[in-house]
Amino acid sequence: MTTNVLFLHVAGANLAATNLAGTNFLDMAGSYNEIAKAWGPILIGVLAILATFGAQLLLIRHQRKQFEQQASTAQGQFNRQTENARLQFESQNALARQQYELSKSQEEHQEILKKLNSFYGPFRELRTESVILYRPFAVGLQQQFREKGQGFRTLRYLLEGGRFGPQDQELLNQVLAINDRILPLIESQYGVVDNPELHTLLGKLGAHIRILKLANEGKLTGFSKLFEDIVFPLAIDGAIESATLRLQDKLNELSASDRKPPDLSADADSSIRYYDQHAEEYARQTQFTDMSNVYVPFRELVPQGARILDAGCGVGRDTRFFIEHGYTVISLDASKEMVAKCREYPHAYCLRLSFNQVAFQEAFDAVWVCASLVHTRFEHANQALDKLTTALKPGGVIFVSLRQSVNGKENEDVRGRFYEYYNEAKIAQLLASEPRLEIVQQWASPSNLKDDLGQWINVLARRKAAAGAISN
């Protein structure tokens, strides 16, 4: 019974608690409804404001994006217009520059043609006539003076009262008649000459022409020593030839539409590199070497006024000698520094060419190959000799000096230079490869360089005349 009473008591307590909880829930629900009624409109208003703000923000972002696109489009159009304007300006500027250069080139072209046609061409023609007429002049007298060990000078002979035979006098009269045409040419076209050294030569030539004419007319006699300094400038023909060739080269450059760069493949050759690197040293060693032992026999076969190709000219020592002794010379060398040294002589005309680039055809009375073919290997030497012989006129003379074999060696490198050595059998084999040549003279000689104990074999050969050729 006690247990039942306790159960009833607990059950009653639970029911009371349940009733209390239900009452509290109803009270809370009533409170929430009141809150919703009070704050609901405010919350809806806030949300509406936020929605409006968000919409405005999205609109602003859209408008900003549109503006940026429009700005980008406008900037692109501006950049394209600016670039087009720049390109158009550069094109117009390039066209104007091209037209200016073309106009300048045309003016220079015309100026060069004027120089060639008004002075250099006529001068060379007149001098060629004079040289041809002078060669048979006073041959007997010149021989007599040589036998006495004396030099013959026409001016000195006339000043000392000498008289020529009818034939020699007529030849002299013809030479003087040509001089009468040369003198006004010098005086009237003096301004077309740019080289001051050539101006000096022309002045000396003019003085010689005047004095020789006066002496021939008998207006000057005796006291020949007073006129010893008035001599014919032997370098004049070589100087005029070189100046003419330089002008023709410039004319070709102005006329060329596609100028090819020079072939510099020769730079790879060790000997070429040596000469490029030691040009000054080599000039000091060789520039003033006495070469009379080879000059004399060569000049006995090559008349004054002849055209010489100096193949492998080095610093231009031999080029200078031949020009100053009355020859015209074209020089070539494969070393750019050797070419530069040669061109220091103002009357030199020097090309940068290797032997395998020589393309002259029957253009020279003589070819001079002094100590240069030795840097070509023997298996290629015949090709070089072929090109050099082709450059020689029929009847022309070629001089070649070759290093004599040392201790039986075929070849060797000496301080970076390649040397091909020769003996008589090897030279005979080389010359046999060129049937157009016939040997005139062959001899051995010591080196002309100080402290060089080597020996050289020198060869003078003549190109045979073509079969059936008629000699005048």
C-alpha cells in the first residue's frame, strides 16, 4: 500500500510538471508572434534596401565593365592609328632618304663619268700614244750611252747641243705634238684630280713638257745641270691608271643593284692570319729590301710602260718600285692587312683577292709572283699558275720565285706560315702542268732578307703566242 501511494505521488508530480511546461511554451509562442509583428516590417525593409543596393552594385559593375571595354577598344584604335601613322611616316622618310641617296648617287655617278671622260680617259690615251712612239726613239744613242756606263736623258742631250738623226727627230716631234695636247688637258682639268700626290706628279710633268719643248726648239742650251731636277715623272702612268681604276670601281658600286659581300674564306688560311697579325713587323722586315738581283732580269724582258699584275704583293714594295720606274700595276693579296699596307702608297691600286679568285683574261704584259706562291700547297699550285697565265697576254712574261727545299722537306709550317718547298724536279713538274708557258731563264739566289739563310729558285717564263698569230 505504501508503494502505491508513492507511485501516485510521483505520477501527480509529473503531470503537474507537464502542465507547467505547456503553459511556458504557449507563453513563449505568444512572445515570438509579438516580436515578429514588431520587427518583421523593419527586417523586410532592410532586406529590400540590401537587394536594391546589390542590384545597383551589379549595375555599376556592368557599366564599369562596358566602359573598360569601350576604353580598351578606343585605346586599341588609337594605338593602331598611331602605329599606322608611324609606319607611314617611316615609309615616307625612307622613300625621301632613298630618293635623296639616289639623287646623290646620280650626281656622284655623273661626276665620276665627267672625270673619266674629260680627263682620265683622254690623258691615258695620249700617254699610250706617247709611250708607243718613244720606245723606238734614239735606240742607238741609248745603247751607246749604256756601253759607256752612262744613262741617257733626252733633255740633257738637247741642252748640251746634241742633235738627232731625221728618224729620231721626227719621232721626238710626234711625242712633243702629243705633249702639246697633254699640257692644256692638265691645266684645264686640274680640278678633277683629288689626290694631292697626283697633283704633284702632273705639275712635274707639265714642267718637263715645257722645258723639253724649249730645248728642242734651241731656246735653251748649255748649263744642263741647272735642269737636272726637271725629270719626267716615271710614276705618272701608274698613278693615273690606279686613280682611273678606283673611279671605275666607285662607278660600279653606284651602278650595282645587288652588292655581294667580299668572299673572306681566305681568312681561314693560317698564312693569311699570320700576315694579318704581323703586318707591321713584316713591313719593317721587307719594305726596303734591295731586290735588284731579280728586278734587273725581269725589266730586261718587260718594256717600260708595260702593265704588271703584282700577285701576292705583300706590303707593296714591288708595286711601288714598278710604278716609280714607269710601269702601270694592279696588285692583289689575300691578306686584308697586307692590302691596307700596300694602299698606303697613294698611287697603288690593290685588290683583296686570293689566287683562286683571279679572273683576269689576257690583261697584263707581265705577272710578278714574288715569294707568294710558296704559301700554296703543291697540289693547288698548278691551279694558281693556270689563272695567272690566263691573266697574261700572249708573249707576256711571268716571274715566279719559289723557296728551295730545306733538308729534303716537302713543306712545313714556320711561325704560323705554310711553306711549300721546291727543287728543280718539282718546278719542272709544276711548269709542265701549264703548256702555255716556256722557260726563258731559271736561276738560284740567296734570300735578300737579313738573317734569312734560305735559297730561292727564280723562274722567268713567257706565254707562248697563239698558233697562227701574226707578229707586227
